[in-house]
Amino acid sequence: MKIKGQRVALDDLDWRILRLLQENAKLTYTEIGSKLDVAHSTVYDRIQLMEEHGVIKKYKVVVDLEKAGVQQIMALMTIHTDPKESEHIASRLAEFSEVLEVSSSFSEELVINAKVVAQDQAKLHSFIAQSIAPLPGVLRIRTSIITKKYKEEASQPFL
Amino acid sequence: MAVSSSRILRSVLREEAFYFFTSIGNYTGQSAASLDEFLQRIKEVNIKSLEFHLYREDFEKWIDQTLGDAKLAEDIKGLRNMKVVGNALRDRLYFLVSRRLKDLKSSVETSK
């Protein structure tokens, strides 16, 4: 890894370490070194540097809530907005703990997309009716409840 | 204690308004912040929205708990029990709300 002012440039070894950590953040330095055929001290140094410079932001646990016995539903909302208010609406959405992701996209018109979680359909509806629909600039909302997941990546792959 | 007619006829805050949905999470973009606006929306909204809210008891709850009109809420409950759907529902609901609005407005006028 090279550091030029505020910018960092990762080399091939850094990327390979990150790929392994994305798959399993519990791997030890020795295990990573063994897989990549480098010394564990090299792995340690690289990871330390990436942590210090914010390339590695944090390590977290991905919980399968269904297996943990937690009842919840997830839904995808498409929110059509007054273009003048869309930034403000997206910021407000991001503040709710029920909202897991917020993004904007453009096809025929600019819309805000949000992934929402709730205990059940009644609570999902109450949240949307009481917290989202009243936001100034919300023109209409389409919501699809997720019935089955075929793939879910916990982190974004390096393409 | 009976709620005064003028209080029932007031406009409520944006957060307390009625928001029309056609199903769970699907907001039509139409809302009503007073009984007057509510009557207008009955004419305009998708019939699916009227059916969705009537059978979830949303109209009764909003009219009773937010506007404070127990009488109209009771009338709408009666309509729900009749299991009316489609345009017949729109017509019946419009009739009930417009009749009640007329009475409330006339009560406000006579008390002046």
C-alpha cells in the first residue's frame, strides 16, 4: 500500500487480503499469510495500515435473524418526490432506524429507493403512513414486500 | 363530553392528516387534513383505496380519534358492516360525510 498525501493506493496483495477478510473477518494473520504465501508479519503490517487509513472501516457480524427466531418483514419502497425536495426526503429517510438503505435512481423520473424492515405488515404500513407519506414533497409511494431472497451479499465485491 | 362542531371542522396538522393508500405501503399521493378535504377525496381517490381503508377501520379511527367526531365514525362503522364495495361504497360514504358536514356547518352557523 502506498500513501500519497490524503490518498492511498492499494497493491495486489492488499486487495487479496481484503477479499479474504470480506469472506471471513475471523481469519488470523497466519491463516491469511498461509493462503497468500506471505509472512504473517506482512499481513499484520498491511492490515494495520489499512485500518489506520480507513480503508478497513470496521469488522461486523452478519446475523441470520430468521435462524435467530426474529419475526420481521422487509420491503422495498419506491418514493416519487417533488425534485426540489428529494435530497431532503432522502436525508430524512436515512435517519429512521427502520430504513436500512436509501438511494436515488433515474429512469423516466428521479425516484428514491429505500429498503425498510418492520416486525409485521401492520407496523410496516403504520411506519409508511405516519412517517414517510407526511414528509413534504412525497408525491406517491410504491412498496413491495420481499417474499424470498435468492442472493444476499453482506459486503460489496471488488469488481 | 361532546366535541364542538367547529373543532370537528378544523384543519389538522400535516402529521395528523389522513393519507390514502391502495394497499400496504402503497400511497396514492392524496391526503385530507379536514372533513371538507376528506369529502373531496372520496370523489377522487381510486375505489381500491376506499375499500382498503374502510375494511381496516382506518376511516372510523381517524374521524373519531383525530377529528373527534364519534357520530360520523359510528355511521361509517355501520357502512362497513353492510359490506358495501365498489362505486356503491363511494356513493354511500360520500352521502354520509356530506350529510354530516352539512349538519356540522349549520350547527356552527346557528351558534354564532
